[in-house]
Amino acid sequence: MLAAGTRIGPYEVVSAIGAGGMGEVYRARDPRLNLDVAIKVLPPSFSSDPQRPQRFEQEARATAALNHPNILAVHDTGQQDGSAFFAASPSVPPRALPCASRASFLSLSLRSSSAMIRNCAGSP
């Protein structure tokens, strides 16, 4: 996990949110726009498998194509020191982070993802 203050592209890590099978998620700050964001990072150790960076990029594109209040909007992607990342904004209020981070950032089974999205959306 990255320490607070670490730079990923133009973003400064504030704190860790979580980690999953496809990367690590952080609360970060974009000093250029004075904006809180969430950043998902594919650590360099994951990049040794050529399929992981491809799946990570595919996840960023798929997430960017979605438009829903419980799914963060992807607005930037990049690479730094062998790690791919994508940034989503705005960062959601702390009470909503479990829904937003899990539903749109962490790798879950289809059944788990569907249940999480229904829960976040307030559906049974």
C-alpha cells in the first residue's frame, strides 16, 4: 500500500480505501483542480502478468462508460513507475465509500457485485 503524501501522476495520496484482486484504491487530491478523487492503482507486481494491465485498462474504459450516481466517474488514466492508474471524481462522502469503492473499483464476483450495487442503490 502507498503512504499518505505519495504522488501518483499529478495526484497526492491522502489515505488507503481498500485493495482487491485488480489493484489498490486510494483517496487522493488533485492539486491542479483542488479536487478530491479516488485513484485505483495496478501495482508493478501485478504488471508481470501481461493480461492484468489489459484487464485493468478494460475496467477503466468500462467504468468510464457508466453513468450512475453510485458509480464514480473515471476522468483520467496514466502510468507511473511501472504502475497503471485511473482516477475518478469526485470522491464520494466517507459514508458512501464502501458502496462506491466496492461497486466500481474492487474485483468481485458477478453475484457479489450485483448485490453490492443493489444495496448501494437502495434496492432489496
